[in-house]
Amino acid sequence: MSRKKKPLPLLERIEIEAVAAEGKAVAHVDGLAVFVPYAVPGDIVDLQVIRKKHSFAEAVIVRFHKRSEQRAKPFCRHYGVCGGCKWQCLPYGEQLRWKQQQVSDALRRIAKVELPEISPILGSALDRAYRNKLEFGFSNKRWLTTEEVRSGIAFESMNALGFHISGAFDKILDIDECHLMLPVNNHIRNGLRAFALQHKLAFYDLRRGEGLLRNIMLRSSQTGELMLVIQFCIRSDEEQRQAFEVLDFLKTEFPEITSLLWVNNTKCNDTIGDLDIVCHSGTPYVYETMEGLRFKVGPKSFYQTNTQQAYELYKVARDFAGLTGEELVYDLYTGTGTIANFVAASARRVIGIEYVPEAIEDARENARLNRLDDKTLFFAGDMKDVLSDAFIATHGRPDVIITDPPRAGMHPDVVSTILRAAPRRIVYVSCNPATQARDLALLDADYFVDRVQPVDMFPQTHHVENVVLLVRRDPLPII
């Protein structure tokens, strides 16, 4: 006979104390840390525990007794269900304060290295409509909100075009309006959904791996260009015909799309790095501009999603590099070569390394566009394989390394190679202060942290970018 699980408790009149990791807030009850989403320090609430461990619990708000004076009114109708923009309940100034604290906590608790005073965080000029790229998924299993479930209504259509729901891989929340990008994203997405429903096109079934319409990616640029990439799952001649009807509709109905691309993806996942992308109309890329430079961005290219704030971020990186025009710079995880090209005029030469071959092709093209190809050199491949002692022996020992790795941080082999390369300065750009802090600890024997500059690239979310300057320690005196 199985034992019945003990009911999880209802915690009454609990005051929320602080902001915690992953955009949640935290309270302490009888010495137990309780993490709560969509809460603000100063809220006094009843909490229903939904998960309990020995050292912590997770809970949701079931009743407000007092709303914090810090609390802001969320501006999005999908807030609390979508899972994105969790910090809409915090005024932007408070978001910045807690992000500053997040960086400080990560560096002090994880890195445990000597730190200078951390500079005040650079806030974003735009706290909404700041993204240049968004992706939306199709699904024939629409996520129903709590209110919709309670209504008892039997919905005629369960098709949706929007964002994936966390913890429910096959469910999509239908999105009418997203404030993260310019209004054109809503105009196109809603128009495409209406066309698909009118023509009874099949929305993707994530469990069965079938259905014509799978995913769209929108990318805008400061030059006024707009890219749309649509993923189809085409398995028959009829679906091929329908796909071209969709493409023709998009071309005719939305002339603002300057780059209309499509890809046939019959795989089990939405990644398209290994698939051929076809240009239906317009150009197969868009251009971005920054400080007089032009950057060609393709559908597989990485480019910082907050264009205006990326400029501020790169200015910090360039300043930290302290270039005089004589340095050999290695730009690790270079993407489309944005940082490499941005600092090239101030260096003797910049060598960029990136995993995605298409991005490296864009980086080379960007160097040619900006007449910097004689000062840059780019290589494609896995960082831990490309950046080796032999590579450094061939191309030269770097004076400065700029590294901007993914959220997972740098592979230990990469850190070891950097230590052997012994550059004078390392500029470490990170979108995850926790993994950055781990890597700083690994570098601490040979480098000290000289400057720290947090930069907010992602308003309304808990994510924060951070730039650290590491300077090589003086060699020990010979006794």
C-alpha cells in the first residue's frame, strides 16, 4: 500500500523580503527559504507551498494582504502566464538595483576573489520595445489559462502562435501582443495566425512531429530592414503547395519584410543551424549599424538582441581593453564579428573565433564591408579545439583577450589555454554572472579583477550582462 503524500502547507501573512535568483522573490519561514514568483519585497501574502525540500520551498501567492509600495502595475495582458518579463511588477529603477545586487552576490559568493568597487549598472534607454529579435512557435495544443479552464468553455480551436510554456514542452500560449519588440511583430504574427486559421492550415503537433506551421523568427534592424524566417514541416506535395501560399501571402500582405526566408524542418527540435535556409523574396540578410560600422546579419547569426544597449556594452569592452593600436587581440566567441570589428581600428590585429561557420562568414563579410579585412582574421570551430597552444604559436600570443561566451561560460580547457597564453588583459563579457564568477576563480592565480561594469540588456527580466577587466599579476620576484 502506497503512503499518502503529506499535504503541502498554506503559509499565512508572510512578508516578502528580497529578490532572489531566476526572477523570483524570497521569504523565510521558520528558517526555511521560500521562493515565490511574481512577488515584490514588501508584499504581505498568503502562500501555497507547491514544492518542499529540506533547505527550501517553492510557493505561489494565493492572497494579498498588503501590496508593496515598490510594486508596479504590469503593462502586458499576458503577464504572469507567459513566463517572460517577470519583473514587470518592479519599477525599472528597482530592477536595476536588484540586478546590481545580483552581480555583486555572484562575484562575491561564487568567485570569492578580491574585487574593486563595482561600477553602477548601465540602464537601458528603452525598457520595452528594445528587442531586435523574437521567436514564436505554432502548436495545435494551446495553453489554457486558469480563467479559461474554470470557464468550462469548450474551445473550437486549440491552435496557437506564441511562446512556449515553461514545464509544458508541447504547449504554446497564444500571444496577441508582445511589448518586447516594435509593434510590427504583433501586426505580422497576428496577420499570419488569422490567415492560417482561415485556410485551416495545420499547426505543429509537438508530440507527433507533424503539422505544416512550426515556428517564426522576426528580426528588425536600425536601418529599417525586417527579416522573417518561417519554419515549415513539409512532408507532402500538398504541404509544399500550402507553404508557398503562406510565403506569397506574407510577401504581399507585409511589404515591410525585406528578407523573407523559409526552412523545412522535419527534425525533432526547432534548431536550424544544420539546415538550408531558402530566400523567398528580398535579401537573405539584414544590416545593422553601429558607430559608422555596418554589420551583415543572417538568419543563423548571433547579434545582441538589444541593439542600442549593445553599443553601450561594446564601448565598455573597448574601454576595458585599453588599446593603443599596437595590440594583438583575440576575440573569443566572436559571433558575427561585432566586437572584433568594433575594436579593430584601435588594435594592430584582431583574431575572432566562433563555433557557427555561417556567423564566421558574416564576420569576414563585415570586415570587408568596413574595410577592416586587413586587420581581422576569423576562424570557425569549437573553441576548446581551435584555441590551442599550436594555434597561438602560429598566430601570435595575444596582448588582450576579449571573451563573450554563452551562458554556460568557458570550457575548462579554454581557461587553461588562456592562462598559458598569458595576455596582459582579459575582458570578460558575460550574460551569466554565476558562470562568469566560476571562471574568475579559475583565473585568479594569474589575474586580478581590476574593473566590473554591469550592463542591463534585458529590461523587465532578471537577466543581466556583466563586463569584468582582468589584469595579469606582476611576476613574482626571483629570489
